[in-house]
Amino acid sequence: MGLLKKSLSSQKLTVSLTDFYSNFSPPRIRRSGRCSPQRGGAKWRRHRPVGGGAKWRRHRPVGGRRRMAAALRSGRSRSLLSVGLGSPGRFGALRAAMQHPTASSARAGSPERGAEAAAGLGAGGGGAGGWLGALRFDNLALRSLPVEPSEDSAPRAVPGACFCRVRPTPLRNPRLVAMSLPALALLGLEAAGPAAEMEEREAEAALYFSGNRLLPGSEPAAHCYCGHQFGSFAGQLGDGAAMYLGEVLGPRGGRWEMQLKGAGLTPFSRQADGRKVLRSSIREFLCSEAMFHLGIPTTRAGTCVTSDSEVVRDIFYDGNPKKERCTVVLRIASTFLRFGSFEIFKPTDEYTGRKGPSVNRNDIRIQMLDYVIGTFYPEIQEAYSDNSIQRNAAFFKEITKRTARLVAEWQCVGFCHGVLNTDNMSIVGLTIDYGPFGFMDRYDPEHICNGSDNTGRYAYNKQPEICKWNLGKLAEALVPELPLEISELILEEEYDAEFEKHYLQKMRKKLGLIQLELEEDSKLVSELLETMHLTGGDFTNIFYLLSSFSVDSDPSRLEDFLEKLASQCASMEELKVAFKPQMDPRQLSMMLMLAQSNPQLFALFGTKANINKELERIEQFTKLQQLTAADLLSRNKRHWTEWLEKYKVRLQKEIEGISDVDAWNTDRVKVMNSNNPKYILRNYIAQNAIEAAENGDFSEVRNVLKLLENPFQETESFTEVKGDTEEEEATAAAAACAQATRSRLPYCSKPPLWASELCVT
């Protein structure tokens, strides 16, 4: 089979493939669509077999769904709104605003104001109470950058402006799914005391953070930006489903931009509705907070609010649309400006023919640079206030380093972004825009978390080079304020060196190499990852296990440790699922012949890389057919024994000259356990929380959030989040349905076999 990779035109291959497939029918992989912000975010689907068999869909409750929803409306929402809200005063109006259905828009793009009108609430009228009323707005971005004054939400080009005024579209009966108190504390919103006070605050958060009512001082706006998507310039993009609310001055002097994602139409919504749905919102909410508590620079998520308003989504793009609940996430960051913010000035692209809406407006580019550097890089502004070229060069150097360090952090926890377009790259070095992301389970350097990334452009091992490519596009967007010859030199000198330095420093900590920094460490890390790849090791759990490895040469202890490592390697069943061929044999044969006879036509249907990957999959699957479980275990132990010998030699160098080895080992374990998480947001954990929430039970979302706030600690014994008695009764039926799909595995376990069938796009 090795020769097959070198020759795509072998007739023998066609014959051998026919024989190979004679008793095998591969699954048809159904993807859930393009990764567009207009489509409601990440989508999930179990794969199903070809040929009219039973569809492998996740469990859905049979019957009673409307009764359950009615129970939830009469139970949960009322329990939140009735406790301590009093009579017709402030919370009486709040209650009416949340429960009254919104009126239909008179025209496309016009905000629905039925909920506000029902309660007598204008978009900016009536102050918030003591909790949210304490927010201090100071909307510097709108004072510093050009804003188009029109509030027309009709899709259109927005030239000569960085923002345009918008209005959120109200929702019917908004209710809180979950809130992150650590994120809200950035704004000065502290945790509540008594349960009644907490419920009052949850109700207030649901009203204001759904977009049904605006806080005093808030000025909703949508940001205009462009971007290179999958390598091609896409022209104007902008906030199609997100809205800037304003900037809040935090209690510790920080300035925090608040943004609602999924709040309705903006001029950048194109043919979509500006809405997000429950499943994608839960994923973004949980992952934003998970990344922060892992110590990785990221935007934050304060609240997740769902509703009874619905939008239609063809989730699997198979002609079977369904209604889903509109959901809004409150996002928090120092800024949501991105590389694409500077691409609005791009002239006509030679490949796509598209251009930015603000071509030839260098005056706005200068305004943006002054604002970004002066606000978010004040030390650079101060150091180079009299020389704009040097200032801009220093800024580009800093964002280059920040981006290199960020992607190094991603690689060290196995995080895959999924859509690293230039419009998804933060201008201050944060992880931004969580769509089809994923944390790697079984280590695979070519892992692709986005099911619609057919070419593997954003695979795990390509993230560093893609981020560098994106920085190159930012460099082009800064011309003439920063000459390209200067920025390109900075990029070549700084990016790779900063990435490798930070990556190796982090990996040393993950391996407990705390005394020495040796050149050979890079090779040790590479050999570890190769061993993980050969054995199908779980990336997170293998690193976590290594802290319990001892330099003691006791053979019995080594054998016990090898057993633990082997348990975290891929089983025979997992490997067969992973390497099961995905193409129909006739299709593959046709593609191979087409590659030889008509390369131009072949390029329209596939790539040689895809074909070679399929051939490798066939080769691996064939080998697995001839392997027993005992053989696999023996092979895995042999691979790990070889690497552990090298690791042991390296650890022994650490303790040379150390008098107190026990103290060294204590420090080593402490460093490793603070750099190797026990818990990550695995896809199956998120999916279980989503399914429970879709059935009306938000407790799993809240439990997972609490777990992810302490990713390095043993916290699975925490008390589950409980509601009041009335709420528990109202959600009992939903919880019972959710039990059928919820995994009983510990949150730190390798994913169950069904998780490999989840597809995120």
C-alpha cells in the first residue's frame, strides 16, 4: 500500500480496492453545513449508515414536549420572576417585558418592540436596578472611531465608518440558562447573597442581557470589518449577529466592552436573521470560560439567555428544517476589534474581485491605529509618541508576539479553533469567536475539528503557520502607515522564535522539567507526541498521568504505570472507527483515474492530499483487521516503555546535585498539575449539556461551568447546582429524558465511542 501514495494512477489499485471493499460499506458522512455566523453556529449530528437503515440520531423525548415546555414556562420562569419582585413596580414591568410575546416587524430589519411596549419600556428608558444599575458606561470606541448614525438594519455596505447604530430585537420570555460570576465580576457585578436576591438578579440579567431592554448609558452598535475566509478575501463581513452594547469601567480600573451575540439583525446580517440558537450559544459560553480558567487569553462570557422565540434552521442541510430557540450570549473583552477591522480599506482583490467598503480612507486607518495603540498599548504610544512609523512597528511587533504565544498555548492543551480567518483574529491577542472549535481527544497532529474544513486548512498542526499567514494580511492592511518591508521583517524575525520559545517553556512545565533547560528537550517533546500518535493516546489524560511517573526503577511500579498509560490509549474499536474508509470504492477509483487523465477537472472535485489521506486510512484499517487486542496492548506498552526510558534519563539529569529529592519531586508534581488540566470541554460533555438544556434542564450547563472553573483540580465531587422545589418539579420530566443521553462517565474520562460520531461545522 505504500506505493499507492506515490502513484495515483495504478490500475492495480482499482482492482485491490474492489477486493478490499467487497465486504465493506463505508458510512455516508453527513455534515451539518458551512461554518457561517449566519447559520446559528456549531451544529451536531450522529453519522448514519447508508442504505435505509435505522438513523443514528441522539435520543429525543417522545411526546409530551409541548406539555414540558408549558410546565417550564409556568414553573421556572414564574419562579424566577415571582420571588421578591413585588407588585406593579419595577419588577412588575420587568416581568411583563419578559413574558409578553414580541410584535411582528412591520418590515425586514426593523427591531421588534412588542415586549418593550407591553411594559412601557423604551430602548433606553427606565434605569436598571441596584445590581445592573451600578454599571458605569464610557463608550470610548464610539467617540474615537467614525459611526454611521442610521439605525436601519437592512443589509448594505457601510462605507466610511467603523460602526453603525443598531437596535436589539426583543425576545419572547427570555430566561437565564447560566451566568459566569467570575466574568461578571470584571464589570463590578458581584455575586448575590440569599437565594431570593439571586433569583431577582437572574431575572434582571435575562431581561437586559437578552436585548429586551437597554441599560442606561448603553449605545448598541455593530462593528464593520472584512476578512480573508479560508484564504480568500470575502469583502465586507461585520457583526452579523453581534452587537456592541458599550464599554464599562470595571472596579479595578479596567475597561470592558460588552457585546450581545445573537441579538438580531444588523446591516451585516446579509441574508440571515442575526440570531444564534441554544446549542451554539452554550458551546461558546462554556468554552469562553473554560479557556480563561486554563490560563489562555480569551474573550469572556457573562451570561447565556434563551427564550421562546424561535428561528428555523436546517441543522443538517438535508431538507429537514426545524425550529430552535433563539439564544443570546453576553460576551466581554477589552475589545472585539480584529485583524479584519483593518481590512475595510483593502482595494479590489485580484483573486475574488471584492474590496473593502472604505477604500482610500487612510484617514480612518490612522484613527483606528491611534485608538488601538493609545487604548490597548499605552506603553507603546508613550514610548513612540513623536514617530508614528516606529510606534506602528512596535505595535505590530507586540501583536506578532502575542499571537505566537496564544497559538502556542492552544497547541499545549490540544485546542483547535476551527475557523482561523483573519476576521476571527483579535487585535489584542485573545481567543475570539468560538464556532466549530474542539479540544483534541485522541492525539492526531492532523486533527480537524471543523467538519466543513474539507482541505484541512485549519487542522491542529497548521494553526501556527495559519496565524502567521494572518499576521501577514494584517501587515498588508497597515500600509502605508507601516511600510510592508518593515512589518514583513518583524514577522520573520519574531513570530517563529516567539512561538518556539513559549511552546517549549510550556511543554517543560507540562513534563515537570523545572531545573534545567536543555536543547534535547525539544526532541523529547516531539518523541512524546509521536508516541501518543502511534498509540492513539488521549492528549489531556496522558499529560495528566505523567505527574505520577517515578524515577524509581522498581519494575512492578513501572508495570502498573504502563497499565495506566495503556488505558488512555485508543482501543481496537476506537481505532477502527477512526480509520474506517469514508469514500465509496467506486468514487475513489474514479478520482484516482481522473487525477491522471484530467488533473484540471480533478482539482474541482478533490485534492491529492485528500486522496492520499483516504489511502492511508485504508492501509491503517487493513492492518487493524489483522491485529488482536492483545497485540495492540503489547505494541502500545512497547512504545511507551521506549519513551519512558528517555524521560527517566532526562528526569535524572534534573536531580543531579539536588540534596532534597523529595522536595524536588513535590515541586515537580505541583508544577505539572498546574499546567496539565484534568478537565477540558470535550465535545461529548458539551453535547450532553446541550441536549439537557434543549429539554429544559439547565443544571448540566451550570454543573459543567462550575467544573471548568477549576480545570486543574479534582472537583467532580462538587454539589450539583439545584433550583428551588417548584423549579425541580417543573423540570423533572425534562431531566428524566436527558438521562438517556447523558454519559455516566466521569468528566475526566476518555470520550465514549459514540462521541466519535459527533460532527461540528
